[in-house]
Amino acid sequence: MSETKKTRPFLRGLAVLLPSVLTLWLLVKAYQFIDSAIAEPINTGIRSAFIQIPKHFPQIANALAIGPDHDALAEAANAQNITENSPAWIELSGEVFAESVNTWWTEHAWMNLLGLVVAAIIVYISGRLVGGFIGRTIYKRLEKLMVTVPVVSKVYPYIKQLVDFLITDSDKPKFSRVVAVEYPRKGVWSVGFMTGESLQTIEAKLPDSVTIFIPSSPTPFTGYTITVAKSDTINLPITVEEAIRFAVSGGVLVPDHQALENGLKQESAKIEPPSDSEGS
């Protein structure tokens, strides 16, 4: 058995498992980032605010029966020889209550989801506010402020473009159809997406011209934008998703209805191996 046949099952296993494993890994890493960078600060703020209720709002604490455990407080006070209702007693009361809240929060791990819920609610409310006139006005002013900050202005526009491309539909390129065009030279055909009409100045020199986006492999989100005469394009009966898969795979993943049946076999059959007499 050759080395190729020995490694073929292993490569097949990688091809089957690697996409699923990488997808799960990315989801787990995304959750860990959101949990540590967003949910945990919110949870810390909620715990801190709850701990401050007895100190700053004693009436609310008495009405809700919120406060330190009296037995734990008395035991801690006796250990430190602190008299009741003294300034040290009040400070110790806050420390005991904070410790009890943090202990309870740790014992109930599901409370960590509260930060995610609050973050989701904040995102939803922000989306609702931006949908209105006042919200849009405030958002535009904040965006202008972000652009004027020296360091932020170099980073914010690119991050915004990336987020808009991944999440929103308004700023994504509208691919009306998939076409084939001779690019980068005559005789070389490339698969591209017709994005719309050409610029007015080009249209004056080249009537009935269209703009074509030629994706690059294996990253179809980058490529080249060209303008050609509409008559120089060939409409391809494939979807945008099929064309993207074709570009990502470097032409390996051909749509079933566009694949040539036994094309490679017929082509290879025409090439005969050299005879012994020719090789000698």
C-alpha cells in the first residue's frame, strides 16, 4: 500500500471533522469573549449596585429585608471586638453583606447569564432608539465625534465597514446576476458578479456598460471591480452562493448542473503514456 493510500483515510477524516470542530471552536471562543468582555462587567456592576442598597437606601433594604446575616455579623463583630452601631460595626456590616452576596452569586452559576440577558436588552433598546428620528440624530452626532478623535478615526471606519458587511443588509453589495467576462485579458474568462451600471463618465465613452466585481480565491470578499460592455458578458445560470463556493474552492466545487460529465476521464483517456521504446 502506497503512502498516498495510507494517508487518504486520515485526510478524509480531517475533511469531515475539521469544519465542524472549527465552527464549534469559533462559537466557544466567541461566547468566552462575550462572557468575559461584556457579561462579566455587567454582572460585576449589578452585584456592586445590589451591595450598596443597605448603605445608601436603608429604607428600601428594610422593606425588602435586604441586609447581612445577623448571626454572621455578630460572630464577625465578636471576633474583632467591635461594638454594635459603631462606625466599625457599620463598615463590617457592609463587608459581611458583600461577602454573602458574592458567595450566593458564585453558588448559583446561572446568575452569570444575567449579564448576557441585560446586554441583549441593551442592544435591542439601542436598535429601537436608532430606528427613530431622535435616535438617528444622536447616533450620527456620536459617529461624527468618533471620526474626529485622532486615534479612533484611524480604526473606527474600518471596523464599522466590517460590522455593516457582516450584520446589516443595507450596505452589502447587491449582486444582480452571475456573469463570465474576459478578464484580465482576452481569452481568459473569469466568473464575476454584476453589481450595477457603470459611472456616468465611463458610460459616455462606453455605452451600455456595466460594473462587474471579480472575486479572488480563496477570499471572495476581496477582488477587482471592472467596467465592460454588457454585450461582452455571458450570463451564467448559477446562484450567487454557488459562484462564491466556486471561487472559494478555486474552481473545485462546480455546481452539479454545470459540471461536465466524465470530462476529466475523457480528457485523460486521450493522453496515452509513452511506450518503452520511446522512453529508452
